[in-house]
Amino acid sequence: MLDTQAIRKEFPILSRHVHGKPLVYLDNGATSQKPLAVMQAMDDFLRSHNANVHRGIYTLSEEATALYEGAREKVQKFINATSVEEIIFTRNATEAINLVALGWARQNLKAGDEVLTTEMEHHSNIVPWQMLVKERGIVLKFLPAKAAEGVLDVAQLDAFLTPKTKLVCVGHMSNLLGTVNPVTTFVEKAHAVGAKVLVDGCQAVPHLPVDMQKLGADFYAFSGHKMLGPTGIGVLWARKKILETTEPVLGGGDMIKEVTKAGASWNNLPWKFEAGTPNIVGAIGLGAAVNYLTKVGMENVWQHEQEITRYVMPKLLAIPRLKVFGIPKASPERGAIFSFWIEGMHPHDIASIFDEQGIAIRAGHMCSQPMLEVLGQPAAARVSFYLYNTQAEADVFLNAIEDAKKVFGI
Amino acid sequence: MYESNLLDHYHHPRNTGKLEPADKHHREPNPLCGDVIEVFLKLDAVGKVADIRWEGSGCAVSQASMSALSEQLVGKSKAELDAMGVTNIEQVLETSINPARLKCATLGLVAVQKALQE
């Protein structure tokens, strides 16, 4: 079990008040708060080691390079990638997915080729593919989700996969429902028809142990800021073999081996895909976040959130006029994300009333409009827990629902 | 924000329904939250609002704001309506609107302003 009280002390923001009430931060699906260790690593870099990377023949630049590449190594070990050459730093998961779309997909897909995504995806795993439909005439298909069960209709996967399927895109954990999708089943079936698999791991990497060797996918994208790191740094993991034969998307400094007026040759992996001065301090912050999570233990983080789910789920299900979306019970296939709808109260009103009590939640479409359409909902309210959230905070949230219902006389 | 006046307008919205035929009509959605307000206006000989009905769905702030606004519109010219903003809505609702909810509060006003442009 996690020592949540000790963990909370390491996150300065958790001791602040909002509207005179202790902050209850339940919007971790959007972004996580940051521990002192992350702030200190970034501060230390800027104070004592700041220089550009991969360039200078001087001490500071060597230190900066070692810290930046050290962060890459931490990420590699954290997700059990085969080598650092497979870890490409991006701005975020969105940019990582777009890098696959603009690079590998544009170079390998032609008109009529099929990309299979799912109804459960975040917009960032839908829109880049829709853009390729427009630009290249690829065909985009959506594997249906089952509204009541809160899961993808995996039984239909075989029917959706054809010899024309070149890429299958699936979220590891839904940002709207908290559903953990059976990625290995997707990989097995997609590979059987010769398709590659791209996994959006934004909500998974921060919350559960993730192992590239066990998953067996081809591309895996995630963001640093949802896993205790800073904004502006994300990761694309991809198989070395694929990266080797993919042309870079951005040209410029650092991504080249040699430039003449006649042309340029590319740098080695992973730098081939990192044109220009990268987000050095962001990567170092992410490295510190990875260290922090490794110290706590991802299995412990996941068990803590499972415990929260077992506590919250039955209580939510018992509230009259409240619908909670996703798998309708606590389950190992469900993370601690709870999206809900209260009849007679719009999610924005719920979020405003909660805010007055210091509770930060998300309301709106959560960048998941196709899934909301499946659910028949214009919007939803969402609470999402993390390693520093407590059962006491869950109670504050559950009591706030009752208070909000009173305000609205329902 | 959720004062009794706002909640009263939300639970008992004024001037709802349609005007058919209407001189001016506009449907304004807020794609961020799925709220929508549709306004129907009749104008008098000099182009001032003679009658208004509206229909909509969404949060208490957007729906109550439109309801309260609908009681203030008759007799107003296009120029007068264009000059209105969230402060007018705060006045008629007798509450202040959180910055994060300005778009909700002004959805109905924007619908009316756009209707008059059409």
C-alpha cells in the first residue's frame, strides 16, 4: 500500500487552498501535479548545467548532453524498450502520434489502404488519421465500442481487419472511461494480417506498469505531463527496424550527419527525428518523474488506484439519477477515471459547484466526442485519481455530489 | 453564482418556444459543451425587437442567462443589442459569472446578435 500522506508532502501544490477550501485535485487525466524532485531536477539543470546538447566541446555542454541522454535512458528502462534508439522525444503524445502519421504512414500508405482506429479514442488518435484520409485517400474505420459494457467490441476485430489494413490504432486506457483495452489481442490479430499497431499510452504509462516487450506493439505514444513531468515533453517509442527505414519529418540542426549544397544525410537514431534544439529541461524533468515513479513502483501506483476504484465505484453506482460510464463495476480492466452524468445537471454546472468547494474536475467532451456519441451524451463530468489522491478526497467528491444535487433541488 | 434567481430561471425558463414565421432566426451551438440555443425574433416597423421566443438545452448558466435576457429584449434595436455584454447578463441575473463560464452566459446573447445580422 502507498504511504499517501508521505507522497502528498512531496507535491507542494496539494497543500494550497482554493476558494478557502483545501484543494482536491481530481483532474489527473488532463494533467498531473509535480513532485519537488521534478522541480529540483529542472531547477538544478537551469542553475548549474544549462547549455545546448550534442554540440559544445566544453564541460557544460557535455553535462547537458549527459543529463538529456540520461533522461532518455531512464524512459527506455521505464517502459522496457530494447534500446535508447527507440525513444524519440516529442512535445507530447499528440505530436508522437502525428509523427507516425506524417512520417511512417505518409511514406508507407497509399490510397485505399486502411487504418483501423476505435470509437473509444481520444481525438488525437482520430484526427491525424482523418487528415490522411483527406490528403492521401486512405480509408479510416472505427472499431465499435459497447456503450453499456464500456469496452471495445473486440469480437468484431476480425471482421474489421482486412488484407488492406496497414495500421491499427488503439488507446491503452481510455481517457473518458478508464477502460484498459486488451492491447496484446489487438497486436496479435493486427500482425496476423500484416498491419502495424499504434498504441496511445497517455493514460496508461502514468498509472500502470507498461512493458514494450510484453505488449509487442509497433508504436507507443505518451506525454510527460500526465506522469508527474513537465508539459512540452512526450515520447514516441517505435521499433528500431521501422524507425531505420522511415524518413524524418522535420529537417534542421541535430538531425543531420552531413549537409552539402547538394543534400544532406541523416543522423543516427533517435536524433534523426529530433530536429533543432530539443526540450532539454523538459526531458530532464521527465527523467526525474520516471525516477520518482520507479521509486514508488508502478505496481503500487496501480494497486492504489484499484483500491480507490473499489471504494468509489459502488458508491457512484448507488447515487440516484447519476449515470457512470465505462465498465459498470470495479475491475482490473478499469482505471480510476470516472465519467458521469447527473440527470438535471449539466457537467459544467457540476464542475463550477465543485470548484467553489476547491475540487478540480473536468467537464465537457474530454476530446472524446465519438465515444460520447456512442453513449448518447453531449458531455460528461470526469474525476480522475492519481497516486497522491486519498480515500478522504474521494469522500469530499462524493459528498459534493450530494451538495450539488441540493443546489439544483434534485 | 448559483443564486436563487439563476436557478429560478433555469427551472422555469421564460419565453420558451418558437415564433413561426419569425423575422429573424438563429441557432447557436457551443461545441465545447454541446449547449445550444435557438432564437426566434419578430421585429417592428423600425427594426426593433417586438417579440422573442427561444429553445435550448445545456447548462444552468447558459439557459438561465437566455431566459433572463429574453425579458429585456423587447423594444431594443440592433445597435443596442450589439452593445450588450456579460455585465448586462450579470445585472439581470443578479449574480456574477465566473470567468470560466463567460461563454455559457453569453451564448444566448450571441445567438440574438447573430440572428439580427442574418
